[in-house]
Amino acid sequence: MINLNENLTEVKNYLHLVNQNLDNITDKNFDSTMNEINSLTKRIKQKGNFIQQNFPKEQFKNESDTIHNMIKQITNKLDDIVERKKKEQAKISLDLTKLANKKKLINYQR
């Protein structure tokens, strides 16, 4: 018989790996890390669908709260990464605008 606890543990392990990958993400490893996260996300969805189809919700209700909290943590980390990148982009944009203005001033002075 299929064991619910094993499946839930597997989902938690996948979520833990996603969380770790987000902690270790840098500009240099961004693409490879995101590919790994996408792969893990697919596995989580497959396992989640399997659990929902094969077990009554009452059996995994307690664990679903824990899983939901893990997902919230991951979502918050992703939001933080996006926010940090937006700030970097705004700073770069401001720097480029300053350079363009400086170039215009130099051209006007000629």
C-alpha cells in the first residue's frame, strides 16, 4: 500500500531543497539554480496531485498546514529577490540617465 507519510516527507524535502537553492542564489548561478527550482517545482506539483487523488484530505490536513507555511517562506524569498533586482535595475537606470545627461551637457558646451 502507498504510504501517505512517505509522500508528504518527499514533498517537504523538495520544498526544503527549493528553500536552500533560494538561499544560495547569486547572479552567477541564477540560471542553473532557477532551472533546478523549476524541476523541483514540477516534482512537487506531481507529488501533490498524486496525494490529492489517492488520499482523503482529512488524512493530510495537519501536514498541509506545515507545507503551506513552507510555501509561504519560499514565496517571501522569491518576492525579496524580485524586489532586490528591481532596486538594482532602478539604480542602474538612474546611473545611465545621469551619464546620458552628462554627455548631453558636454555636447552642448562644445
